[in-house]
Amino acid sequence: MDKKFPRQIPVFPLSGVIYFPKTNLPLNIFEERYLDLVNDSFRNDKLMGMVQSKKENSLVYKVGCLGKISDYQETSDGRVLINLTGLTRFEITKEVANKKKYREFEVDYKKFHKDILDNEKLALAYDKLNFMEKVKKFFEKNGLMINWKEFEKLDEAQKINTLSMIAPISNEEKQKLLETVSFNDKTNTLLNIIEFYSYENVSDNETIQ
């Protein structure tokens, strides 16, 4: 796997954006340093990392997602609109000193080697009907409209990653999902988070009455 993906990558740290493999992330780039990053990546191998930045100083979380620029458009006012397609998660090993305006890191993909497996090769074990019933109720209660017919066309890994990315939960919880290594653990963690919120809502309603 390390042969397939570069060990040193440009990284876009962005607060509140937690991005998963097999999902798509549209980005509107206007800052000079990130225009440099995107343009350099697009001319090179089209690969760039996304990682959530922390509130303190210039710190970032250790785990992010490598994406490939699958769509690139320049606007008349100097912005660049791109779509990133998630490939695999990575773990940051160290920051690389450079003279560029954007940051680069050395990364390792070993921990997340199953991210690039086909859906059929993943050992999937979860109660899909029970899971989806709880997910739909949770999303409806939070006023999130999802086209479930289109959603059903995704493969299982895409479904769980998409739900993890768009769920109305905290950034810390999304980061926790991003860092959860196996598919089944991620599914269970997401279900636990949803059940926690659902239980809290029920408790709040009972208190109000």
C-alpha cells in the first residue's frame, strides 16, 4: 500500500471538515496558500490530504484522509472549485519543513490498509435493518432530508462513511469515527453515538413533561 500512495503529501487543515474514504468533498478554494496547494497537486499526482485542525495554535489531528482531485474548475474571480474523492485514511508521522505557503506531512497508511479493499472483501457484520431504522429516525428528528433511494445504491462502506460524514453529531465524534480502524467497529461506534443522542432526546422530553 505504501508503494501506491506517497509518503509525503500536501495537507489542507480545515476545522470542522471530517472527510472519509469513498466519499466526495466539494471545496471552494480562495486563499492563496491553498490555491498553491491545489494547483501544485493538480499538476503533480492530483493527491492531497485533508485533516481537521484543532483550536489550539496550528495543531492538527493525527488522522486524516487522502483524496484525489476528480474535478477542477477555475472561476472568473480567481477561485478554484474542486471535488475530492476519498481514497484512504492516513496517520501523520511528522511535519516536513518546506518553503511553500502550505504545509506538508510525512504520513503512514498501514493502519488503514483495508480502506482500499472492495466492498466484497470487507467482513461486514451488522444488523442492517435495525441500524438503518435508527439512522432514519435520527436524521428525520434533526430535520435532515436524505434521498434514501439514491443512498441505497451506495456500497456498504460508502453508506457508513457517508453517514459518518454528514450526521448531525459533533466534530470530535466524527473524528472518533474517522480514527476507528475497522468497518464493523465504525458501524457500532456510529450506532452508539446515534443511540446516545436519541436517548438524550427522550430523557429531555420526559423532563419537560
